Amino acid sequence: MYRGREGQWSFYLHRLSGWALMLYLLIHTVSIGSVMLGEGVYNTIHHVYDFALFRLGLVGIAGAVAFHAFNGLRIIIMDFTSWGVRVQSQLFYGVLALSAAAMAVTLYYNVPRILGGY
């Protein structure tokens, strides 16, 4: 099932997306908590988030959230059904397709923000 195939890639991507989400939540918590240091510090930190790179990163975070959630459902299906392991490869490609669709929707709504407009 593993050995360089879909199951192993799913495992690696699930771990990677989990770490990315944890890092994002840490940064998000620190930036929101900066309001305790004053309005100037808070505004300075959040002004940095207006750069296109950070806005593009939101698309990546949306993809990581979608992949992590859908892959978690795939894992649940594999664990709790008799047919899940047999179709785990197809489920993995479905997870990739759903994650790409979520990233496309996020990109559609964020392209004006990435290019500098609202």
C-alpha cells in the first residue's frame, strides 16, 4: 500500500499540511496577541500582511486546510469501512481534486487582493 505510492505521499502531505497549519496558527495567535503591546505594534504587524506574498500564502493555507481535512476523512473511511483500503488510491486522487478545487475558489476570490485591490 505504501512504498512510494499514493498511501505514502498521502502520509507525507498530511504531516506537511499539519505542520503548516500549526505554524500558521502560531503566527496568527502572536499577531492577534500583539494588540496587547499597543495599537502601533498591531498595525505595523498587520501592515506587513498586505504584501502580495502573504496574500498568496492564504491560498496555500486554504489548500493545506482543505487537504488536511479531506485526507483526514479519507483516513477515517479507510479505518472504519471494509472497502476503504481497496479504494484508497482513488480516494487520494479525490482528495487532491477537492483540495485543488478549494484552492481555485480561494484564488478566485483573492486575486484582486493579491494584485493590490479589494
